[in-house]
Amino acid sequence: MSLSREHAADLSPDTVVVAAGRPERSHDQPVNPPIVLSSTYFGTGALSDGDRGYGRYANPTWDPFEEALAQLEGAELPGLLYASGLAAVSSALSLVRAGGVLVMPTHSYAGSLAMATELAAKGNLELRTVDIADTDAVKSQLAPADGKPADMLWIESPTNPMLGIADVRALTAAAHEAGAIVVTDNTFSTPLVQQPLSLGSDVVLHSVTKYLAGHSDVVLGALVTSKPELRAELLHHRIIHGGIAGPFEAWLALRGLRTLALRIERSQASAAVLAERLGTHPRVESIRFPGLPTDPGHERAKSQMKGFGSILCIQLAGDGTRSGADAADQLVRALRLWLPATSLGGVESLIERRRRHTGEPLSVPDNLVRMSVGIENVEDLWADLEQALKALDR
């Protein structure tokens, strides 16, 4: 690659997203890496370290994205690209030894929580869920006085969808003291807003589908670590279980990554404006956005993040004719610009009532609406929300 990890460390992340993963600079080299469509590679001898061998082991199209992500997260080793965010989750959870203990946030991404719950039901691991924003409660689950210490701490910060903020430094220190590996899902923040490896995490997870690719047109996941032994285990799991990325999807993800800094700058600024306005609207019962000084996670987020993200959640107030959940459904149906859809992190603004999903934890309020702010004009986004909120009075 033309940009070394050492050089990247001296550059702003805004520059790295553009410069990383480019081909070497030589005469007539393309500016962008090519897409390699091959299921196997020429070879006559026994495979050795570094050989590609077969399409399930490696593909040159993965390399630029994996290197770019490593540079952005401050990792010493290339990342690992997976077929989906949940394929990356599966690989990360494979690091828990048989019968080991996993501590996970109560409000983790529903897919991660569902997978962990299934593994626990089969006896593969013991699952302990906890409010990740309650540092003392997490510590008590990591090393309980009357139970086994944890093998892995799973962190989401901000959490999905409740936007709880974990004290990542304190929790990673406590987890390591208990002998646990720390995996941090950094999907909501991206490495431009938060770098969990620098806060002590061992492995960082991304649903590349979301902000990194950024255009709602690919499904991919990724893991990154600076620890050779962990990376070797994760790579082996990817090879054996076959959760590999398609080369075209990998190429699209790298193309999407080029505009990450601009997209994050715009969407974060718009989210802050919308959160402030929604927070004073009479139809909004409560709001969660770490950028608001009144948010319970505000000070903690300020200490470990370079911004507050582009996700906000509101709870709609009910009235004499409808419940808060009904009001939330009506709000979503009345919108003309915001797109009612699941997922997040694309250029378009998405909105949904989270408890419309049967698998959503019951601890998520049924009137909670999650909003992923895109890059549209903020006044157009606000006008659409305002007219939809006014429609609740009719």
C-alpha cells in the first residue's frame, strides 16, 4: 500500500480515509485498487504463510480496506473483513472458551445479543447482561465474589438503541484485571469519533454496512486488533466458517470510506441541531443524545469521544386518544423525507420505532424512536419532523 501505518499515524483521520488503501505510486498504476475476481490462485508447492492459495483464505481486494481500517483504528495489524456484521460478531464470540463467561450490555445490538443468548442456551457459554453505563455493576459481573470471573467483556458505547455511554477505560482495565478479553463494538462511533484500542480494548468490531461503507448498498463486517494471537484465532475462524466478503462489496466499502469524514462531520452537526429542537418539543416525552449537556452520558462521552455521533432517540408522549407507541408509529408514517427503515449510518436519514421488531429487548420502551441522521439539509429534515409532529395533534 502507498500509505504506511507509520505515515498514517502522523496524519489526520480525515486525510487517512482518503489516502489509505491506495496502490503503490509508480508509473501507470491505477489510483484505485482493482477488483480481483478469482476463487483460487496459481501455485505448485505447499502453502506457506503469506500465500493466498484459495479464495476463502484471502483476496487482494480485501487488503486495501483491511489496511485502511487498521490505520484509522490505530491498530498494528491489518483488520479482517467479514461477510456481515454478524459474521464478525460470530468470529469475535468464538474467542470465549467453551463454558466461559461473557458479560454483555443489556441493550447490545439485537443481533449480537440474540447470538450470545443462543450460545448460552446451548451451554456454550454463560451470559451475564448488565447496564454497561453502570461501571460498578459491570465490575461486579466481571469478577463476582461467588462466581466465575468473566472470559470476555463486550462493550457497546453508545449502546444500540438506548445510547448509554460506557466508561471504556475503566471497564477495560477492570476486565483485564479479571483476565477477560475486551471486544468493543464501535459501529455507532466509527474510528473518527472513538478509538477503542487506544482506550484499552483488545478487539474492535464494526458493522461495515453502516457508517464505514455509508451508502446502504453493502452488507459487511470487520474486526481489528493489535494482538497477533487474537488475530490468528479470528482469521482461522473466518477461514473455517467461511464468513468471507465478496470482492465487489469490499471494493464498494473502500469507496464509501473515502467520504466518511465529510459524512460524519455533516451528520453529527445536524444531529446536534435536531436533538436540541426535539428536546424542547411538547410531543417529545424524553430524548437521548450524548451531545446534549443534560444527557446522563454527556460528560463521559466528552472524555473519550471526538464528537457525539449521529444517532438520537426520542420517546413520544401519548394522549387521551393514543398511546406513546401509537404516536410513534403515526409519526413515522407521516414523514415524507425521513425514510422508515432499519439500519443506520447511510447518507439518507432513517427512522424507526424499535419495538416494531419482535426480537427487540422488552427493556426498550415501546414508544422509542431511533433516528439515524444523514447528510440532507438540516432545515429540510427539521421541517419534515415538525410537520409530522404537528400531525399528531389532528
